[in-house]
Amino acid sequence: MVKARTGPLGVRAFRIFLVGRSVSFVGSSLIPVALAFAILEELSSPAALGAVLAAQAVPQVLFLLAGGVFSDRYSRRAMLFQSTLVMGAAQAVSGVLLVTGHGSVAALMLLQAVYGIARAVYSPATSGIVRELLPLEQVQGGVSLLSLARNSANIAGPILAGLLVATVGAGVAVLVDAATFFLSAVSLVRIGPLSGTGIGSQESFFRQLAEGWDAFRERSWVWSMVGSFSIYQAVVLPSIFVLGPTIALAEGLGSSGWSLVLAGQGGGAVLGALLVLKWRPARPLVASTLLVLVESGFLFALAAGAGVAILVPLAVAGSGGVVAADALWSATLQTQIPEHLISRISSFDWLGSLAMYPLGVAVAGILATRVDLGTLVVAAALINIAVRLVLLLSPGVRSIRSMTVTVT
């Protein structure tokens, strides 16, 4: 007798959605390598690469709050479907221009700006979609599976991108990314009608935006957690990705040693996603906060000039903790927030993350020329600890328990 499939994978709609998202994750993970080499090969200009990337990032930040309103106002499935098609079209045209040698800076900036605007709708729309597809008690498992797929793609994608760039060219790799968006759109159609239970358009856009802001600020556990993630993006990540390679070179690790550290982070991310597939802490936000603390151990070792043998396992632990923490946070948001508010509230979360990282990278680059690198990284580790301790003192954060679901 064949045992019936249980858990999120036992739900057909979620299985189809997971496959579509997994394909899209692989495609998106190609872009950091593919688009960079495509522009550098076509235009031979780092400045052009920076301009194109900025043209994608800035509209995404500017339109995120609007994306949250639209995703709550209308069907999230419809918003995902339409934004996925637009992103696929933008990448398809970009790829064609690059393959045919007509990829001017202006054209690519325009196309990536369109991509960024669509992404601003897509990101908030993903918040809440798992809740629509799964029973509430399976939401954390569904979020964990999506996190596992995303982090696995982040390991495999750059390798595949390197092979594509070396064999058929960077422009073709961009076209492959476009194809994955279209396949993802097909999966959205297959899971069922694109209509949903959005709040409709009875109220004005700005009234609905204000309602989302009120809901965000009234929940201390939401804005405190979002604030902590913003500080993490501004302080911890730049310490790893800007100051880390510089320290690695100074301490003799070189690019090969630092690559092993980054590989450890990738492996840790997968392990972190696996951890929360079954683990259900009674206080998920307390657990999430404690898990992010682990990253400070890696930062202290990095500042001390530790070797690969120490840095790699700490990188595994730190990255695994952060990914598990993020999955717990996402699942909590989707089960604790009324469904008609999820995308608007999550848009503030996305805004904090996307806006603070570029600022943090810029500041870290400036400080690196004026302050001892080890001192900066130690400061980042201490800030991370201080923020987590403040969170642990928050009654709102401590009060949230698993599966105390809000439905009104």
C-alpha cells in the first residue's frame, strides 16, 4: 500500500507553484553573472553596468508600497501572473538586444526599469500567496520549501550562468532567465483561476496605503522586527560582502579562500531552510531573533583574521541561522496578519531591506578607507547583538506564538 503524501507537497496547487517558483529562482540566480558579463562584453564599461543595475533597483524601491496596495487590492495570483510576464518580457528583449549587438545603455536601462517596477509588484504579492494555497498549519512548511528552493538555486545558478556565458554567451543566459519567467507564469495559470479575494477598489489608493501603514505601526512586533532586519541589511551584510573580501586579501586567504567561505554560506542557507521544515518553536519570533545572533560569531572570527578552517563552519552556522530566521518570520507574518493586509505590511518589510543595503554598502566602502577594517566588523557584530537583545525585551515579539492565527 502506498502511503498518502502529506504536508505541503500533498497539496497539488502548492506543488505546481513550487515547481514554477523553483524554475524562476534558477533563472534569477543567473542574472548577477549573466547581465554583468553581457554588459561588460557588449559595452566594455563598468559605469554602464552600474547605471543599468541602478535603473532596476531604484524603481523597485520607489514602487514597492504601491505594489503592496495593488497586491492586497486585487488578486495576488493575478498580480504575480502579470508582473511575472512583464519581467519575462523585459529580460527577453534585453537578451535579444545583447545577442544581436544592439544593447545600448539607454535601452537596457529602460528595460531594467520596467523590470524593477514589475518586481515592486511581484515581491509583496508573494507574501500571502502561500497562505492562499495551503492550510494554515502547513504555511511554515510551504515557506521553508520555497526558501530551500531559492537557496539551492543560489548555489547552482551562478555555476550554470558561468557555463552558459563560457559556451553560448551572456546574452543567451539572459534569454534563459526570460524563459524561466514565462514557465513560472504557466504554473500560476495551472494552479487555478487567477481571480482572488482582494479588498477591491471601493476606497482610494491612498486610503488603502494609509490603512496599510496604520496596520504596520499598530503592531509593535512587526515594525520592531522589520527595523531589526533593516539594520542587519545596513550593517551586517556590507561587513560580509564589502569588508569581508578586503580582509580576506589582507590576511592571505585570497579569492580561493573567500570563495570557500561563500560556498559555506550557500550550504548553510540550505541547511537553515531544512531546519524549519519540521521545527515549530513555540515563540517563533524569539527563535528567529536568537538565530540571527549566530551571525555575530562569524563576524568576530572574520575581524580576528581567522583562517578558512574556522571561518567556513561559522559561515555555515551564520547563514543557516539567518535563513531559518527569515523563514520563521515569513511564516509568522502570513499566519498572524489578516489576509487583506499581508501584502501592504510586507511591502514595508521589503522597502526596509532593499533601501538600507545599498546605503550600507556605500557607507562601508567609505569607512573602509578611514577606519581599521577589523574594528568596523567588530562594531557590526556588536550592533547585531544589541539589536537582537532589544528585540528579546520587546513584549510584542515575545507574545507571538506559533499558530495563534489572526483571521479578521
